[in-house]
Amino acid sequence: DLRAPLRTIVSFSQILQEDANHKLTPAETSYLNRLIVAGKYMAELIDDILDLARISRTELKPATVNITQIANSIASRLQQTDKQRKTEWNIQSDIQTVGDEALLTIALENLLGNAWKYTSKTKNAYIEVGQMQQNGQAVVFVKDNGAGFDMKYAGKLFGAFQRLHGEEFEGTGIGLATVARIIYRHGGKIWAEAAVGRGATFFFTFESYKREVKQKKLIESVI
């Protein structure tokens, strides 16, 4: 319902831009460009909101998920978008967990996409995906040496439409909210550490979800 009138606004604005461009003043051309850009941005917001809603309703399909394999695939795709860009990738081998592969892929796409975006202005960009033990739990992390953020705003990170950077970086503010929703649905938790100009690291775990899956399988085997 929202897409139809929005498509009309953007489409007719583009037609007007093409057909009447020679009649418009520079100011009028600027207004029209801003209208088209705003319309496309709103379309992105609608798509992101729908994706977030779908994630909340999607039935989880637990399986062993190879985080390393997914991360390598995403890194390769990102690098293909800018072959001239030099970025050092360090993806730890054999990171595995239990979860819904499709949803965890979406989570990693958002986290690695953010790392790629926020290191775009960084010389000697570095992105790492790894796993460590913390309080007896396996914790996966995505680390970069990009723009970072002020930790006093960390509480806003995972809310929808919350953005900690200005227009120098594109985005709708839905990505991290999507990641958090996926992690929470797996019974896990997510948090971040960062500093302005010194990069950011996102940590997440699914340990409680893995226990629930094991308990469910045990109960099913007994029944």
C-alpha cells in the first residue's frame, strides 16, 4: 500500500526531470533531485521495515551453521563491489554454531556490510571475524578499524532508525536492529565495543539457543 503511491511520486519526478530539464532553473533541478532521492530512500526504509517484520515471524530451522564459510562468501561479494579497494580480511577458520542458517546469514551480511562501509574512509582497512571463549561461552565477533562510535551512545545501537553517523555514510538505521532481532530469536545476546576513529567490535553468542536445541532433541529422542 505504501509502495504504490511512492513509485508514482518517484516515477513522475524522473519523467519531469528528463522532459523538462532544459526548462528548469538550477534551483528547481536541485529540488527535483532531492525529491527523487528522498523517495528512493523511503522505499529502502519500507523494504527494511518489512524485512524486520518477516524476521520476527519466520520459523527457526536449527542446523549446524558454518560461520566461516558464510563470512568468506560475504567478504568476497563485498570486495567485488570495489575491486580497487584494499582491505585486509582476517576470517578465523572453522567457526561453527547451531542456528537458522538463513537468518544468521542475514545477520552476518549486516555486520560485515557495516564493517565494510565504516572502513571505506580508513587507510589500511582491516576487518576480522573470529571466535573466543568468554565465561565458558563461545562468542563470535566482527571487528574493524573504521569510523567507530562514542560508547555513550551504545544504548541506541540496536534500535530501529537509530544512526550514530551523519550523511557521510549511507544507511537507514535498520541493519543493527535486524541483527539484534535475529540474535535474540536465537536466545543469544549481542553487544559492542568501540571508540571514535578507532573502529568497532560486535560480539554475539547463541549458547542458550544451542542448549535449547540439544534439550529439544533429547526430549524428542526419549519420546
